[in-house]
Amino acid sequence: MISPRRGTTTTRPAALTDDLLESLVARVPGSSGATWKLTEVYTGELLVELPQSTQEDIERAFREARAAQRLWAQWPVKKRLEVFERAHTLLLDNALTTTDLIQAESGKNRRMAVEETCDPPMIISHYLKRAPKLLTPKKHGGPVPFLSSSTEVHVPKGVVGIIAPWNFPFATGLSDAIPALMAGNAVVVKPDNKTALSPLYGIRLLEEAGLPKGLFQVVCGEGPDVGPTLIDNADYVMFTGSTATGRVIGERAGRNLIGCCLELGGKNPMIVLDDVDAEEWVESATFGVFGNTGQICMHIERIYLPESRYDELRDVFVRRAANLRIGASYDFGPEIGSLVSPDHRDRVASHVEDAVAKGATVLTGGRARPDLGPAFFEPTVLEGVTQDMLAGKTETFGPVVGLYCYRTVDEAIKLANDTDYGLNASVWSGDIARAEAVAERIDSGNVNINDALATAYASKATPSGGVKNSGVGARHGDQGLLKYTDVKNVAVLKKQVLRARPGQDYDSYVKQMLSSLKLMRRLRVR
């Protein structure tokens, strides 16, 4: 039986005043007067009426962003980065207000909300170190040693359109924008209607730190209403969300001949080897499955356990899942919060119902919890899941996991790779070298060893993205900033040597050129 909440309260935090909420949504353009009811997930009560942006509103936002970007791009890199030095402090100083906003609009538990607030400062800290080097022009040799050179200059693309998801609205809404802004771009972000408040608050803090007004715009609306106009006006698009929507965005970006980065869905596996420490493994595995109520792109939906220890590891995991504290609270009591909406709760429930109807067994959980709030669903562990079930093949994106038994490591790797997705994977073993050998054979953009997901994502110096149907491109690492730039090649020829000398016949010039190329290779000049 899932533990109920104890001593928790859904009273809205004092910091979330009506004045604060109204001031945040006031910056969203909405000339038609249409609004969307943004509710507190725990209770379903109205928080604020969110303006919905029209096509004209979006086009105006891009015009204003472009005007601001032309001036911003002229700022020296050092001056731009000073804004983010101040923003780093402001974001941390106001982290608890941000946490309250994230919880109210998304329903996640407080631990996850606090950890989400840490992502933009971590991104800032990383790129404050790397951006000066990445954005400094780099001089390279030209085709003729000493007489030619080529300089690599990174220039901003212009205005970047960011479509942020509801599961980590603050982290993705800001963290994807920060390197784009550092590189000299403007940003127009479209948060999900359900979770627009925390990114709006983050933008306010960036402007308080000195980011020019108008440089970071927000537009709101349903994806099909807002997305096409946003893509058509952007110079680059960053999207985090479903594979189906990613295909539509990638196709439209391609027609417009602009680049895009897409972090999409996953059906992420965990392979547990037979030498694992059960007590050490179970805590990380539980978080990897049920963190943010399973609404993490990199969360684990499939766990492969060795036949020799299957019963033991299954029982340890099920026992821990059954005892997770679930509840609606603005304190650190609950380990599991709500799903983002009743609609999403119904989608998760449909996967469980389909699995049970086709022969799977519920080992714990499996039920909605309306007694806790409108969108709560119990942490659920399934056994006997097969590929003909929704929960076996399709991303559930909720607090649901299937347990599988394997006989050999080769079999486990084959099962882990038997998916159209490739975003994240996890390998557990008492022998790191053994785990690394397994990791090399898994088709995934991220593989965590002796962790479920956090180590890979929090390693900001290394690019993070998906393969197969899990995405195109990556965030983080040098690539995470340079993707927001175009490269200008400034080449200099000091003497006219790329042609035959006056009076030299072309046959002798060709002989000289070929000999020179051989000599440069021997001398390792080129």
C-alpha cells in the first residue's frame, strides 16, 4: 500500500501573491483578450489567467527581439557575461520563490523543484568559464604556410526560438536560453501554458541583473497555434518534447533552412548486473524511475534484472516503491508529487490498464489517488510487460516501470537496445570496468554507470542529446553554445601565390604545387 501524505498542507506559499502572479503574466502579449486558466496542480484552483498570444503578437515579439539583439550583439563578450555573473547570484538568492512557483504550476515534490532551480546557475557557471574562449576569434593556418591565414569567427544567429516543456519549465526555459544569450542572440520562448510562471519569473531576474529589456521575449498559447509562427520567424529553434512534435518542428525548420536542436522522447533502460549491491542500487533506481513522478525525459521505464538475483532485487525494489511518501505539499515531506494534469494522469492510467488487460501483473501501485489531488497516481511497478503493450513500447512518462529478467549480459543488451529510442540508459555493477564495457554497447546518447540519470545530465561540460528517435543535436558542452552561432571564415592571402607566376607555364606550376603538397605533408605543415 502506498504511504499517504502525513502532516502536509496544500496552502499556497505566502510568496505567491496575486500581485506577483499578475505582474508575471502582464509581460505576455495577448492582444485578442483570450486567456488560459493556469491552475495550481495540487488543488485544481485557479492561479491566474494567462494571456494567449496571436500571430501578430508573436511577430511583434520577434521584431522587438531583433531590435534589441542588434545592440546586444555589439556588446563585448566580457560585458555580456557580467550580466550573467549578477544573474547567478540573483537566481540563487530567489531560489525558494522559484521553487514555490514550480511546485504550484507543475505539482512536483519540493526536492525536485529545488533541484530544478539549480540548473540555470550551473549552466551560467559553466559557460562563464567557456564562453570567452569559444567566442574569441581563432586564427588558423591558410593553404600556404606563412603567406596565408584563416580566422574562425563565431557570430550570433539572431533570434532563437525556444519551445520549452512542462516537466522542467524553469530549467529548460532558462538553461537553453542562457548560452544563446551569451553568444549574442535574442530569445523568444514559448513555455507550456500549464507552466509559464517560473520561466517568466526567471526572465524578470535576468533583467534585474542587467539583461536589456526586449531581448528575452515570452509568447504563450497552444503548440499548434503558436509553434508555426514562432518557427517561421526564428533563426534557430530549440525544442524539448515528444518525438511526434519534434518531427513536425524539424520538418518546418528544414523548409525554412534554419537549424534546430530537438531533445525528444525515451524508453530508457537500466541493466543491473549480478554483482550489484542491492541496498546501494535501490535508492538510485527508485529515484531514476519515480523522480518528478516519472516525468523526466531521461527517467527509467525498463529495468533488466539478472535471473540469478531476480527475486531478491525485485522484492527490494517493490518494497521501496511501495513505501514512497506521496502527497501534495510545499514542504519536503513527500517523496512523490502529482502528475502535471488530470489529462496526463489518464494517459498514464491507460498504459497500466492496457498492460493488465494483456496479462501484466501490478506488483505495487497502479491507481489514481483523487484523495490527494486531481492528478495524483501511485508509483507503479509492473511485471510481465511485453512489446504488444503500450507500457512495453511507448513512452509512458509517468511513475510506471516494467521489470524484466535476463539470463546473459548479451541478452540484456539486446533487450535494452530493442527500441526506437536512445536518450538515456543506466548500468549498475560493483565493477566499473565491467559496467563500462556494457555501456559501450548500448545505443543511447547518455549512459549513466551506477546512477540512473543525474550524473550525465548534470555534467555540463559534456554534450547531452539523443540518438535514433530521441533527438537531433545536443545541449551542454561547447556544442551547447556554438550551435547558436554561425561561423564566419575570414581568410587572408598576403602574397599572390595561388596561381602561376608571370611567365611560368601551367605544367611547371602544377608540378611545383604537387611537390609542395608532398613536402608540407612530410613536414606536417598541412
